[in-house]
Amino acid sequence: MQSSTQNSGPKILVTGGCGYIGSHTVVDLLNNGFGVVSIDNNIRSKPLTIKRIQDITGHEIKNYQIDLCDKEAIRKVFQQEKGIEGIIHFAALKSVPESVQKPLLYYRNNLDSLINLLELTGEFGIKNFVFSSSCSVYGNTTELPVTEETALGVAESPYARTKQIGEDIINDYAKKSAARFVLLRYFNPVGAHESGKLGEDSTDVITAVVPRITGTAMGKFQEFVVYGKDYPTRDGTCIRDYIHVMDIANAHTKALQHLLHTKQSLGSDPMPPPMIFNLGTGNGVTVLEAIQSFERVSGQKLNWKFGERRAGDVIAIYANNNKAKNNIGWEIKRDLDTMMSTAWAWEQVMSNR
């Protein structure tokens, strides 16, 4: 294990820092000189993640195990952690099937937590805020690839609707706030850190395609189910834009660097609207193509079958990512096979543990 140090760069509060995307983003932030404080109640993540981050980076990170729906608990963190210069807000419930079954849970958790954070952002004068949004805000769009100007469609799940409403809340608040905002619309983050020490390790019921594929290959699940075979796509299965989690992570670092280095005249009216960026590779991949990639990199045949369509799934979505490339200098460095090989390596690490 590396000796532990603290970065002296700008201090960033990361909510959900023990989660899948949050933890990988913390690694990227630390490796780029930022100081990081995390808030994560660990109801869907594991405290061990903090040690994994430290093992990779050699940097200390403190996690406050509190609920973001408890405003007074958050206030105490802000009072204790002086000099926070930015917030990245990941923490949210994210299972589409669960949100269909428990919509009120999703509305209360995902929206109350956001409102509490925004109120305290204003109270403590924090000027930079990055919001974890989702491509699900586009719904079943007919415009492909989607750009940031693509009209938002009808949300296909309560989870997606909380992201739409969250964006609306930020857009309204930004008009009178001294803070600046970036909304990052993720497509489908997959894979794991190349070290093999960090990956997706949620206590959620696993419903996402790639961890279900690797879990099936490892014997966690009896078979992998492809939900639907009659969609209007090239092979009848849903199309998604899979992107490596470390490429997603680096976009957050780039967004914060952009906010911190861009000056604005405070007190201007109206204030600048939030910047919105799609985070995807720009390539649509079908579920069957994802299976083929896994089989190619692992050398294993996957036990899979077709099932009925699943509530809440959109037919096809993939990104036009030119805006993020051109405005914050974001680059995609990992292809689909790399996504699958790192996901499979992490699956094997977890199994060996």
C-alpha cells in the first residue's frame, strides 16, 4: 500500500463518493491534484471503497456516512470542511426497475437530496456545481445521435423523471444563484479501473447489462436474459452507448477545471445558464454486440436467452459528444473491448475475494 498523503489543490465535495462512478471520479480528481471529501451513506455502496481509492492513489479521502436528505447533517459537514470550492453530486438511487416499483422512494431521495445541497451551496457561497444526470432524460427519442439540443422526451421511468426534474430545478435555481453549473448526461458507464483494485461493487440488485454479463459468466446468475428481440434495431435488441467509467470520471475533472478557470462577472442578471454535456462514445451498441465483445475478450461462451421486454427500457440511444470534446477538452481513450476486459478482470477479482 502506498503511503497516504493529502492533495493541496482545490477541495471538492463528492456526494456518492463510494459509488461506482463517484469512486472512479474521486480517483481521477486525486490524480489531477484535487483534494476530495466524500459524503456517502453506504446504503447502496461499501465503505471499503475508500481504502481501495487510497490504495490506488496514495491519497487520503474522508467519507462522511450521512444521508443527504438530512439537511442539518450536511450543514455540519460544510461547517467542518472549510474551503470547499466545488461539488460533484452523484448520490442518487439509480435502478430503473426499482424506480418503477417504488416511485415515491426515488422522488423523495433523489430530489430532496438535491434541494438540500443547492440550498447549502448558496448558504456557504460555493461557486461550482456539477450534476450527475443521465441520457434517460431524452426518453424514446427519434433523433439519433442525440445532441444537447435534442428535445427531452417523455421519461420512461420514475428514475429518469427525477433526472429531468433535477435538471429543471438547477436551471431555475441557476438564474439567481452566484454559482455556476454543469449538467453531465451519462450514457452507459461500464468497465473498471485498470489496476483491478476498483470497479462496480454496489449493493443494488444488479440489472445493468455489463455486470449481468460478467456475473453470469462467473456463475453468479444462471443465465443472462436479453430483454426483447423485436425492437426496431439492426438485430432486434436495444441499442446503448457504452462508455468506460474512467472516461466518464475524467469528464468530471475536466468540467471542474473548466469552471474553476473560467471567470464570470458576478451579479450579472440573468446569470449564465448551466452548461450541458453528453458523455458517450457516439457509437450505439446492441445487447447482442455487447455479448459478442465479452465473448471475444474473455474467450468464454455466455449462457444467455431472450426474454420479454422490460418496463422502462428505451429502444435506442447514443450520443453526439462533440460539445464536450470542443468545450472542455474531453477525450475518449477506451474502446468497447477494453470496457469488457476491465469489467471481466474486476469480476474475477471480486470472485477471488
